Amino acid sequence: MKPPECEQLDDYLLGWLSPAEAIAFEHHLLECSDCRGEQALQRSIDRLLAEDCSAIDALPAGLVSRIEDHVCAARRRRRTRLISFASAVAASALALIVIWGSVVSRWDRAAFEAASAPGQTEPSANAVAGAGSDSDSSTRLELRDGKPVLDDFVVTATTGASAKTAAKQLTPSTQVTLADPSAGIVLDCKTRDPDITMVWIYPAAKSTVTERVPIHQ
Amino acid sequence: MKELFATYAPRVYLFALRLAGSRHEAEDLVQDTFVQALRHQSRLRDATAARAWLFTITANLWRSRLRRKGREKEVIRDVEQMGTRSVPLPEHGLIVREDMRRVREAINGLPKRQQEILHLHAYESFSLAEIAKILGISAEAVKASLSLARKRMRQQLRDLDDGSRPATPSPATQLPATRQPTT
């Protein structure tokens, strides 16, 4: 039956004992031949392992080039994946821009075409359209060069009264036509002449410029 | 990465050989280790920790492979009990001395987990904490296994010297080939 101290041999050899415990074990070593034999055997094993370790320092033939090829291939695949991902992102972004651009241009074109539709009443250039009683809901819009004024909103009233000024609001980005005044606010105003109705057309968007023009009456 | 490869590839290969037990699997393991290292090299902040980091990758990859093959339970069960698996350490045309051959044979006669721990301690000089981290076990488990491994190795060598018994684990720790129904 071995003394319990013998169990501490590897702890001692590996440096796991405290200083006091190490000293106590060294005393045991002096008296235990079995432990001294184990200690000698373990020391030769450690020497051989260290020798074996330094002797094995090369990879099998061809393994280096195989590993390098494998790592390079992995690096190329990774690079290709990154490029593909970046291209896909760029293509998606471009597609979104093109789609958005075409939607906006179609929107603008539709509004322009609606404004230029032949079905609209177009009396002679620079004339004030129509006439009607105050109860008539028809509106009049000054024409310029035979086309409805798209960018400028001019309010005129033809009466015998003295000229008045009215606000001319310039909102180039908003288009309001007789056919589609939905982008503006239309306000009928009575005049002295029952045959003439004055129409205020405000763009729904906030106007950027306000200019006063005389009203010829 | 090239420097890492040049410096540590042989050591990683040796450890992979210890884990896998076959040259073919060990080579695959080394390849995958360095591919992983390339992928995650930004995680390596301290160059002095590179060796332990590479060994950890190798051990983790090996465990993943075992899990995929459904062999992890078998390995865990065999931590303390496993038949001999002779690891074909490279010899490179050198004549291996008889005493060296006997030491290798003694290590091969240990249970798998003890072989791995002994390898990391004796061949790579990793500390207990580093070995614990590489293998994903506690430091106390490493300490106990290492102590036991050294005792068993000495016993194996004495047995080899005596020529009385082959280098196999003691019958008490060997798994039965088939489970006998208890009656």
C-alpha cells in the first residue's frame, strides 16, 4: 500500500504544489524509492517528448501547397461573393432610381398632357373665356398664346370700374388647368358685370412669389 | 496570415493528427483551420495568442465534424475509456529511436482525451488554462486528466519494458464491445 504522499508526485513535478507542500514532498522523496523511480522515469519521458516535439517540424510533402491552394481558393470565393453582393446592391439602387425617375416623369407628363388636352375650351389668344351669370359655375381663365396659363395665375376682370390690382401668384411647380383645377383652390368672385365672373385660382402648394398686377376694368 | 501559416502549420498538423488519427482527415482539418483563420483574422488582436487561437479553431472544427457524424456522444463517453488508436506521427525518413517509439506507443495507448491533453501539454507547452480553452473543458478537468495520463503513461512504459502486456488500456476502463443484457 503506497503512502498517500505518493499521489502528489505529478503535482510536485508539474509545479502545482505550494512552496510548503513542495518542501514536504521533497522530504517524502528522500524516503520513498518508488517515488524516486517514478520521478526519474517521468524526467526521461519529458526529455524524449521534448526531443520528439522538435524533431517533428515539417508537414508532409505536398501538404503546404495543397493548403495554400485551398486558402487562396477560399479567399477568391470570398472576394467574388463580396463583389457579387456589392454589384447586386448597386444594381438594385440603380433600378430603384430608374423606376422612381420613370414614375415621376410619368406623373409630370400626365399632368402636362391633361393641361394640354384638346377638349379644353380655348378661345382666341389673350381673351377672357366665356361669360355667364354669377350663378353659373363655369370659370374663366386667361389664356396666353391660345394655351392655358400653366405657370402663372392671372386674375383679370373686365368691367368698367377703375383698375384694381390683384395678386399674381407665381408657382412654377404647380399646374392648374380648367380641366383639372384640383391642384389649386378655385374661388368665384362676383363682379359688377353680371356677365363676368372673376375667378381666383390659388395653387394648393405654397406660392413662392407674389406679384401685384393691375386689374383692367 | 502567411506568417501564421509558416510558423504554426506543422504544429497544427501534429495536433490535427492527434485528434483525427488519420493523415487524410488531419490534412483536411489543417486546411479548414487556416481557411477559418483567414475568415476571422480580425478577431486575432494579440499575435502572441495566435498559436492557442489556431489550436482552438482546430479543436472546434474537429468537434463540429464529430457532431455532424453523430460521433460526439461516443467521444464524450470515451473520455476516460477508449481503445488504442495509434497516431501515425510523421517520421520524415529519420530513424525513430526505440525509446522514442516506445514513448509514442505509450501515448497512443491512452484514452483519447488524455492523449489530446498530454499532447497539448508535452508537445506544445500550453498552460492548463489554455488547454481548457482549446478543448472546451474546465481547468480542473484538464489537471485531473493530465495527472492521470502521466501516471498511465509511466505504467504503459514499464509494461512495455517488461514486455509482459501490450500497450492497451486496463480492462477495467475498456468499453465492452456489446452490451450484454442483464438478467
